[in-house]
Amino acid sequence: MNKRIKSIIIGGLFGGTVFAGIMAGFDYSDGENFKIWRFLWNFFFFGGFMCFLTYYNLKKQSKNEK
């Protein structure tokens, strides 16, 4: 696995986990129960978005280096 793919995967996993955790914390502070489907939706949706942004950013950086 090359460095670019590793960075994309790590960015997506980290971003998705942090966002879903923060959203679950907001739900908990509002007195709602933990909803696994909502957590997974936030994780996959925002994680996918972060993967795309990481890919775009790395592509743009490699283009500027050339």
C-alpha cells in the first residue's frame, strides 16, 4: 500500500470517528440515547467526505510539486 492510499484511509477513518463521536456526544448532552445507526451514518458520510478531501488535497500538492 503506498503512502497516498494510507493517508486517504487514515484521514477518512480519523475524521469520521471524531465527527461521529462529537455528534454522539451532542446527542448524549441533549438527553437522547446512543443510536448506532446514526453514529454509523455520521461515520461513513463524513469519513467518505474526508477521504475525498484528502485525495483532492494530495493530488493538488503533487501537481504543485511538478
